[in-house]
Amino acid sequence: MSPTIDIPKGNFRGHDKQDVWSAKPDPELTQVGPGTPCGEYLRRFWMPVAMTDQFSNRPYRIRILGEDLVLFREKGGKLGLVHLHCAHRNMSLEYGIVEDGGIRCSYHGWKYAPDGTVLETPCEPPASQVKAKACLGAYPVVEMKGLAFAYLGPADSMPPFPVMDTFDQEGDEMLPYLIESPCNWLQVMENAWDPFHVVYLHTLAVRSQFIDAFAEMPMIEFHESKCGDFYTNVRRVEDIVWCRVHDHMAPSFTQNGAHFPVPDGPRYFGRCGLSRWVVPV
């Protein structure tokens, strides 16, 4: 006797949707290497490239906007961010020696200032002029709130360093943090501009990561500002109206309203719970 096979019935369209496996990301928005449209746009802004507690007396290798770089703090305390490879014989400066005033290549001893100026070429003849003709690619670095910020764009297009009034609010302490996301930077930015996922992903799906009130579906309104956009996020928790504000500033900076206060009364969350730069590698 042949077994009875129960074939599922339904509007199955897996074969019709196979084009998803060949879909390509938009290179104009997702590629950030040197010379790409989005990469050159992002290079016109200051970006955090590392937390300063990630490195000490040794060079720290990083990858930012498709560039392999070395971050270091010379003995005098100044930060330097230079191209990974020595301008002489392409030795990796990840293995360089940090000294007073700069970093020295461990291959032939070439020493570079934080701005990439060649300071010493000990293996060259005394009359050699190579020091005056060569330089190492380098970028300016600013240290603030435990983060090292760099500007990777043209010198004549450098903007003022961004300082927000929310960085120094009385009673607040800003602590640096780093989240590595194994996806394209644009996906992280889209997530930051999507308030509805909080209801399920952060509250209902598994457990409440913040507070249970986030399970209430919010009312969202988007607004333009002089320096970007923001949205208002309003929830009703029983008889309490709870309002939070989220900022988005070009190209990749976001500020979220407070995450953890309990809505035990009418409350406007003017303080930030999170300030974030999304930095492509």
C-alpha cells in the first residue's frame, strides 16, 4: 500500500523570487574606498576611528573607509594616523617603534612625524636629499571624550570639528563604546532611522532589553532641521504620555533619546541616551 503524501497547499513563490540571490548593492551608496562617490563624501567629515584605550605604547592597525592605517601616540602625547606602509620599502608600520615626536620604521629606521614628515633616514648617506623629497600619507587626529577622531579628506575642505551641546550636559558623563557590525554601513544607518523595530527586536521577540514600555507601538513624526533630521517618538503607557526625540545629522551621526528611565509619570526625554557615529571600514 502506497503511503499518502500530504503536499502543502499555498501560494509558494520561491522560484519566482530567485532574483534576490543576484541582487547587487548600490555601489554609489555602499562603496566607501578612495575615489568612490560615497567614500569621497564621507571623507569631508570628522569621524571617530578608535577608542583611545585600544592602544598605548605600540602602533594600532585599523581600517577606515577602505584604507589600512596605523594609529599611534608619540611619546609626547600627540596622536598620529598614517598609512600602513613605510614610504621607503613598504614595511608595515604596524611593527613600527613609537618614539618622541613620531614613529620609526623597524626595517631601515625611517622616522615620521604625526603629519607624515620624514624626520630621519639613518641608512641613507649623509648628503642624501631623499628626506626632503619623500613623505608618508597621514591624517590629522583630534582626541575627545575617549575617542580619536580623524579627517581623511582634502586639507582645503576640512570642516570645523563638531562639538554638540549635548556632549557636556550637567550631570551627564559620556563614555566611549564600540560596536562592530558585520554588514554595510548603510544598513546600520537605516536601522538607526527605524523606530518600529524596537517594539519587536528589543522587547517582544525574546526579552525586554530596555524596559517593557517599549512594547507599546509608538506614534512617529519626522522633521527637518538646519543640520539634519529628527523624529519624535511618542508612546502612551496606560495614562502616561511618553515622548522621546532622535537626531540624525549628516553623514552618519545619530543621537537617541534616553533608553532606561522608567515612565512613571509624564516625561520628556531631552537628554541623550546614546550618541553614535556609524563609521565604515
